[in-house]
Amino acid sequence: MHIYPDAKAVVRDLAPDEPVILNRPHAALRAARFFIEKFPGKPLYAVKANPTPDLIQTLWSAGITHYDVASIAEVRLVRGLLPEAVLCFMHPVKTPSAIREAYFQHGVKTFSLDSVEELAKIVDACRNPETGEPATDLRLAVRLRVSSEFSELSLASKFGCDLIEAPQLLQQARQHCDWLGVCFHVGSQAMTPFAFVQALDRTRAAIAEASVVIDMIDVGGGFPSSYPGLEPPPLEDYFAMIARHFEALPIAYNAELWCEPGRALCAEYSSMIVKVEKRRGEELYINDGAYGALYDAAHVDWRFPVVALEDDLRDAAQDFAFYGPTCDDADYMQGPFALPGDIQAGDYVEIGMLGAYGTAMKTGFNGFGNAAQVLVADEPMMSLYRGDRVRPDADNVVSLR
């Protein structure tokens, strides 16, 4: 496949009237190898962040062997692409048919749960259909509810059992599985390692009260990427804090440590070229938006890096808001997005750091949503993995005591 040097080369060659997704496999490879080499345990890719087959295969080639799948559709997708991958069904609420298909047809053994009802559902769905005997090779992970106060997007309200419920659920799950873990999720884009300290302290309390053997701790996702106004500490600080608290847990001597990065593995994988269709003061009408790859920019006011692709723009940067292409007033992204003050209709803009959730959230609403995908060789606009960040003397790291 042809690889363009950068976004400007794509514009010169294609002059596209529809958005173009620019993929950077080298950026995903670098992120995956970083986690494999530096995280003190096993990283699972959270497929929901970007289910693009090429990306999944790129991560596999980098050494990612385990995948966090959250639906039977994701199970089928990854199993079809990677026959030897280890799939872990980490959505705490599943249908019996999804559990049954995952277990019997796709070899899934690891399931998460946060209630007695879900435990019973998993046990029943995985019984031998001929004898009715329960499965003897289940690997279960009880999801604990933890705080999302240090994260930009909360994941604290929907899933997870309370600390008061966890000990009994752990005891009951232990009776039905060959291998028992505890998992949690601190929320998306955790901006301090202390988010994991709080969660692991909560995990310690649940395990101590349950007095059962724990074979795995899964600290979930939440590992951040860089965006305008959101510059996190180095990921090594997160890893060191997690390792130190993991070692203090009352767990089996050979217990495994897992994590489920999604955003951190794929945010730098993609950017997008959009075309300005109209300018109205400080508002630019572009050909992608709230119902496309810019869902987060519209619905959670996420700021993405932007750069104008025209060589003849001379004015100083000023802040713009975007309107997307649909007829819906909600198709609006307030930004601010800093672009040259003389930008106008017909000009092109590259929007960066869209590898996480951008492609996954695109729809065809109002007849829009088409986007070609091409490969580019240049660097993402922002990166945690290039090695060029200057670490300040005092980082955003919270001490243990």
C-alpha cells in the first residue's frame, strides 16, 4: 500500500471533498512495545477504543497477545483476525447466548462480573450441554467500583460492586472458577498515578475481608494520552506506582498483574483531514463532526490538536469553533481550535490524536460519514512515546505517604 509522507502530500494528491483518515502503524507499534517493555505485567488491548482490523493486527505483530473484548461482536472480530489471541470478555453484563458462544465457539475462558446474578449466568451458560456439569476452566474477574475523581471521563457509576459487597462476591466466585481476579477501571484519561493508588487500596481492603486466593489483579485502563491542555506525567510514573502497590497486596505469590489500555495504545494511530466548507466569523463549517470522528469534541468538549495544511496562510493563530456537516445544531464543537486567522472556505485542516474512539464512533447520520483511509509516515502531532518530552523537576505525581 502506498504510504504518504504527511497530510499535505495527501491533500496535494487527492484534493479530497470528504474527510480522510490518516493512519500511522509505526505509532501504534511504538506504543504497544512501550507497554510490553515497561508495564510490570501483561497489557490487554481494549478493542472498543478502535476496532479497526489493521490496528488490531498491528498490535498483535508488536507482541500484544491478550484482548479486552466487550461484546460478542468484538469477540467474533478479534477471533476471526487472530486465531491464537487470548480473549477476555470484560463487560460485566452479558447475555447468556453471548457467554455461551464466546466460551464454546471462541475459546473464551475469562469473564468479568460485578453481581451474584452475573456469576450465576456465567456458570449456567458454560455448563456442558450434554451432561449439565459446570465448567472447570473458568477464569473469573470480579469488578470493583472505584473512584474516577482523577480522570477526565468517569467510569464509576455504571459497573462495579461496592466495597461492602465485594468480599462475599469474591468468596462465591472462588467456588466456581479455576482462577480468580479482581478488576477495576479508574476512568478515562487519568491525569495522575494516584488514581491507581486509591483503587488498589480499595482492592486490598476487599481481598483482606474475603480471605480468598487471588490469582490476578487487573488495573483496567485510564492510562492517558497527550492533548491540548491535558499533558499527563510520564507513563513510567503510573507503572512504578502500580507495581509498588501491587506488590503489597495480599494475593498469591505468583499472581498476575494486568492492564487494559485502549486510548494509550491507539490515540496516536490516527489523525484526520477535514475541509472547511464555510467560515462565519470565528466558526468554521467542516465536513466531519459530532456524528463522525469528532464525537468527543462535541459531546465531552474534548480538545484535539489542529494544524492548517495551506502554505499561504499568514495571519496569527486565533481560536475557532467548528460546525459539522449535518443539519443538526448539536453538530457543534466549541474547541477552542487554534488556526491561522485568515483561514477560509476551501482550506484543509488536520485534526490529530483521533485514533482513540474517533473511528469507532463514526456514523452515517444524514448521509455523511464516508472517509477514505490512507497510511502516512510522519509523526503524530503529540506523543508520549517519542522520547522528546522534557520531564519537569516536579511532576504531577502524588507520593505514597
